[in-house]
Amino acid sequence: MLDKYVIHGGNKLYGSVTIQTSKNATLPIMAASIIAKDKFKIFNPPKISDVNNMLLILNKLGAIIEEKDNYIQIDNTSLNNLKIDCKLSKTMRSSIFLLGALLNRFKFAIISAPGGCKIGKRPIDLHINSFKKLGVEVKTCGKQLYFNALNSHPAKIKLKLPSVGATENIIEFACTLKGKTTIKNAAREPEVVDLCNFLNLMGAKIYGAGSKTITIYGVDSLRGVKYTPISDRIVAGTIMIATAICGGKVCLKHANPEQNKKLIEILRLIGCKIETKCDIITISSDANLVSPKNILTGFYPNFPTDLQSMMLTLCCVLKGKTTVQESVFENRFLTVPALIKMGANIKQINKHKIVVNGVKSLYAARVKSTDLRGGAALILAGLVADGTTKVTNIKLVNRGYQNLHEMLNSLGACIKYE
Ligand code: UD1
């Protein structure tokens, strides 16, 4: 099976690419579709393994799936299973997003501990405690969790952290609970807003998405709709950072400059030229850039944790010293050993902080993807390294990127998929 990128580094990137639809918007939207006993069409879903796995999970729950070239049809009329397949749910964290929708539809649900990237502990206490506040009974039996929502009711919930997944789960569950539910300290990510737009189109009454307080007025029922999720700001960010690293000029179509505001601000600060117009971002770089001094990740609208690994690769070849601080997850410097093997000068201070001293060039090496975004970051390192870099375990990258090698090759990179 193909699972390795062989990258001949040193090429500049020129041309234009169309950014895929967002993974983190599409997955919860697919999950939320099961709330309605109806048919859905989701247009331009990204062709990635996480979407395939979500389709398998929905299929196991009883949904009838039809895949066409530019849309998937999900028919949830005869959904009949309330247990999420244990093996499949371990392959990705998004299975947790099914919980709110399943409970909404059946009032009962059974899940096993969700999987995903090894970037941190990733507890689900905020999800569980929020469901309990909404009157859901939660029982643990071995590795399985049983949920009973027969006595559920609306509530005022204040999240300890603005968790994306917990915010989405509460919304999915509460949108048909009679009465008013509020979420304080809600996640403000664009993908949460997209989920709310989707649910509102289905007939829900959700207000305040994108702000810290979301108010949900329960409606009786929801209906099937046709929907196109937003573009993927992390894929757009990856291509922008790749261009900054390699040098060249790239035009990103179907991108959203507003949702990548923080990244654009930093890339301009270090010396890239960036023009934005509607859904087009054009970036040029002479690859002679200076350090931004500090990178600090945080919840939206701060710098996204999902772009931190790629930014770290960039910092390795910038003039000057950069401190990179990861405030969202506690194990997100997984690429550090591989980057050091490639000649980077990185000192890890603690789990959340590293200091990078820019070097003139990186060297080719055989390295392994340890997580989805980390794998992409090593591919970017390979693009700028002297010689031929081999990045293995590409299946992790394929969880979120649709044919990343083809997109980069169309811009002038030289990557073979073996
Ligand atoms: C989502 C994204 C992921 C992104 C992350 C943060 C999807 C499919 N995934 O993940 O790509 O990196 O947002 O932007 O949309 N936490 C708890 N208890 C909980 C839940 C979360 O302590 O019950 C903590 C997490 O450990 C983490 C922080 O809250 O430190 C943020 O996690 P969260 O926003 O929930 O991330 P996900 O929804 O899993």
C-alpha cells in the first residue's frame, strides 16, 4: 500500500490551487444530519479518510449512503442502531461528535472512548458534564459509556474551556430540547458557526454562533437540506506556509482570508507579500524571511494549534530566534526529533514551549509522521531540505488532506507517492 512521500527538495512554488472543503466542518455536519429522519446532500466533501470513516460509521448506524462525484447523499430515514462501531470510533476523534446527534435522535447512545491524534490527553469531561447538566444519565461499563436522555431538559452551561467538540455536541443535542439552552464560553471557531448555519437551515433556532454566548431555542423537529461546508482554513494555511518556506508565488482559490487573519498577519510580519480579494489569497515569498520572535497558539481567533507544526517547520529556516508556545494541547511538539534529525536547531523548554534558532538549510532524512498536522509539517520540511527526504506513515496525513502531493506538485514541488 502507498504510504510514503519521496520529496526532492529545493523547488519554488508557483501557480494556483483550489482549497478543499473543511474537514472539521464537514465531519460534525455529517454527524448532525442524523438528527433528522430525512435525506441530505453534502456538496464537495473533502476526499479524505476521516470522511470515509464517518460514512462507514453512519452506514453501520443504518444510514443509506450514495457517493457521487461532487456530493454525498445521506439518507437517515431508517437509522436503527444506537451503538457507534467501536473499531471505527477509535480511528478518529470525530466519533464523539456523533453523541449529541445520536442522543437527540434516539434518547440513548453507546460509545467507546474516542480515538484521534496523539497530540494530548484529550479528555471528554466537558462533553460528559455538559450532557449531565442537560439531564442526561451517563453510566460507564468497562470501556463503554451508556447515555440515557429520557429525562433531559434545557440548561445554562458554562464551559471551563471553549472546547470545539463540546460546544458542537451541546448544540446538536439541545436544538430540539423544549425551552432555552445557553452556552457561555462557547468555542468561536468558524467550523462551529458552519455547523450552526447548517442546523439553522434544517430548522433549528441557534443564535450567537461565533460569539462567546450561544443561545439555542429547542424546536420540534428538523428537516433534510442540501449544504456546502466552508473551505478548509488549515489546508489553506499549510499551502501559505509552504510558499513562505519554499519561495515563489501562489494563488489560493476558495480560501477565506478572514478565517486565516492571524496567520496572514504573521506571514506579512516576517516578510511575505499577501493580497486578499473575496475568497482568493495570493502569497509571494522570496524565502528570505525573518523570525516573528513569538508564536502563541490559542482558541479562535488566536493562532490555530492545527497550524503550529507547519509554523514550527517555517521557524526552523527563518533568520533569528523564535519562541513557539502551544497553549491548547500538551503534546503537540511531536515533530521536534524529526526536525532535529534534519538539521534544525530546536530546544524544548517544556511540554508547552520550545525555542528555535533558524538555520540556513535543512537536510534530507527518512522521517515518520506521528500525527495528521505533524506529518504535513515534515512534508514542508522535505520541500525545503537539501536532497531527497522520505516521509513515511502518510495515512495519517490522508486523514485530513486531499491528495496533498498532487496539489504541491501542481505548484512545482517534486513528490512521489510510493
Ligand atoms: C477540534 C478540532 C481539532 C483542533 C481542536 C482545537 C475537529 C474534528 N477537531 O478538536 O482539529 O485541534 O478543535 O482547535 O474539529 N478538553 C478538555 N475536556 C474536554 C474536551 C476538551 O479538557 O472534554 C481540552 C482538550 O484537551 C484541549 C482543549 O480542551 O486541550 C481543546 O480541545 P477541543 O476544542 O475540544 O478540541 P476538539 O474538539 O477535540
